[in-house]
Amino acid sequence: MPVSAWDVFLLVLRRELTLSFRRPDQLVQPLVFFVIVTTLFPLGLSVQLSLLREMAPAVLWVAALLASLLSLDALFKSDAEDGTLEQLVLSGQGLYVIVVAKTLAHWLVSGAALLLVSPLVATALAIPLAAFPTMLLSLSLGTLTLSWLGAIGAGLTVGLKRGNVLISLIVLPLAMPLLIFGAGATDRAIAGTSALGACYLLAALCVLTCTLAPFAAAAALEVTLE
Amino acid sequence: MHVWRGDRHVLKGVSFELGSGELLHVTGPNGSGKTTLLRVLTGLLRPEQGRIAWHGEEIAAAPSDYQRALAYASHEPALKSDLSALENLRFLVGLKRRLSTAELTAALQRTGVAHCADLPVRVLSAGQRRRVAMARVLAVQAKLWLLDEPYTNLDVAGTELLSSLLQSHVAAGGMALVVAHHELNVEMARRRLDLA
């Protein structure tokens, strides 16, 4: 019986999640990084709640971007090293579906996990409770967009020995709009004004990257395999 | 076909045809382009000159159909060390066709590693991994086998087993292209392509 694209999607997603949970260290490292970096700021700044609150959105967002980047290097690399990537390409299934499933799995174990600990971090940064919904919404859109962008970077650098720095150089400039709108949305929520505009823009970026980035990443993987 | 890797002319005008029930043994010294030839045949690498056709149709025209009809076993066994042998197979074979756990276990049994089905691949020996990779090729039920040095790390019994599997695949109308340094120990007609 032929395998449908949906079967392939579920198969890849399940396998990626299983692999992540078999390697909890890779799961926990970005989270610990996120918590440590964000808690360094309140320790380093003078004890002024207003100053901390003003810096909080930028600190939160920069730390979230960097923490998501940490695990991006492994997105396709381990598959490329053990020969699985060739088998994926030769499966006769569109690489697009495989890239979508792998990237979504990456987001679930990195971005979504960051969302879970972000209330804790936000409390340390003196972000008021009323701003939490906007913060969580903007962070979820932002980290998901970053995973799609990261898939392109990871696809392009999969053949390189030390691709990690190069991924950051490729992805971070592309992630600047995320930082601007994401931190802007959180900032507005803290100030008590409407953050809808920035959230719409983040959602638009997310839709744009989730439809186009898998094509780019799949093409990059095919080129690097040659 | 002709293939260049950078400035190096690796495949200098290789040409052959393979039909149902045929076995082609590719030989040649190190660096003569055996693996490159296999990668070109899978479609992973495009030849600069020449064409590869499957059922008379160029493979680039319908890559998915062709890829579903082939099973490629590269140098690397393509197994995840954190997953069990069975989980690895369920994933890799599942991408190509739907099948039951019983079918996968049967494939592992045929290659003599059924007892390792639930062990993480990390604890398997190189030879056992090779056998699991061979079970994948079997379970895919592909018409065309492309095997890159399949005898590496196999013990005497493993070598015999692989030869008998090759023989039954080809006898059943399958096609196989095997890259191997030493002689294939099969009792059947085979063609030879020397890349030297």
C-alpha cells in the first residue's frame, strides 16, 4: 500500500520526538541557557524595577532567539552524518513534508519548551502578569518563525564541520524583524497598550516562513548532498 | 555517463544496461568512483554528461517513482544509535511502504538479527548493524538493489547469508548492482564492471 504524505509527516514527527526524549540533555540545555542568561540581567542591573521592566522584552527575546539557535545545528546534521539523510531523500517522498515534520518537531522540543519556562523567566524580569498572554503569543509565533528560518540555515550548513556559527550568521540577520516586532509586542503589553499590530505582523512572518522556508531548506539539502 | 568532482574526471564514460534478473558486480581500486557511480545511479548526484533511464524514462523526469523502486545501502548503515533496530526499520521502511511489525521482524529474522530487534543500535556490533541495514533492503521489497560494499564487517556466515539473499532476489526477477572489492560468492551468472 502506498504511503501518503500525512503518514510520512506523522512518521518523521514521531521519530524526531522519540529521538529527542532519548537524549534529554539536548532537550534541557537550551532551556537552562535561556533561564541562566535571562536571570543574569536582574543580577547585573541595579535594583530598579522600572529599568528592569524596560529592558525585559529585549532581554527575553534575545535570550529566546539565542537559545533556539543552540539546537538548530543538529536539525539535519546527525541525519547527514549517519547516512539517514540520504535515505530520507531517496524515500520517494517529497523532501518538503520531511523538512516540515522535522522543523515542527524541533520547535516542539525547543520553542514550545521555552514557552513553558518563559513565565518563570518573565517573573524574574518583573514583567507584570497582565502582559503574559501577549508575551506567550508573540514568543510562540517568534520561536516558530525562527525554527523555519533556522531550517534554511541548517540545510545550507549541513555539510560543514563547524556550521553552528555560520547558522547564526545566516539566521540572526533574518530574525531581526522578529526581535523588533516581538519585543515591541511585549513592550506594549507591559505598558498596557494594544499589541495586536505587532502580533499580526509576527503571525504574517510565521505564515510566510512556514510556507516558503521548507522549499528553501529542501533545496539546500539536495544541493549539499551532491 | 561522465562525472566530474571539481577538477577530477571521476567517471570517464561509464555505460551499461541492467535488466530483470541480472546482477552487476562493480569493481575497481580505491578512488576509482565506485561510490560516486552508486550515488549517480540513486539520483543523489547528477552526471555532467549522459543519462540514466529507468524503464526507458530518464530518472530525473519521475524521481519519486524511481526512488520507490530502489533500495540503496550506503557505506553507512543509516541507523540511529538511540533507536532500536526495529524502530529504525519501522521508520526507514515505513517511508517507502506500509507494513506490519511482523513483516519487519521477519526481515530481521532472515538476516539473523531478530534477537537484537529491541536493542538500541548503539550496542550492536558493526556486523550486526550491517545485517540490520540488509534487513531494511529486504523489507523495502524494491526491484533494484544498490549495495555499496555490503560485505564489510560481516563474518563468514554473514557473507554466505548475503550471497544467498542476493541470489534469491535476482532469481525472483530483481536487479542488483553490488560494489565489492572481493569476488561475489554467488552461484549464478553475473556481469562485471571494472572502473579501473
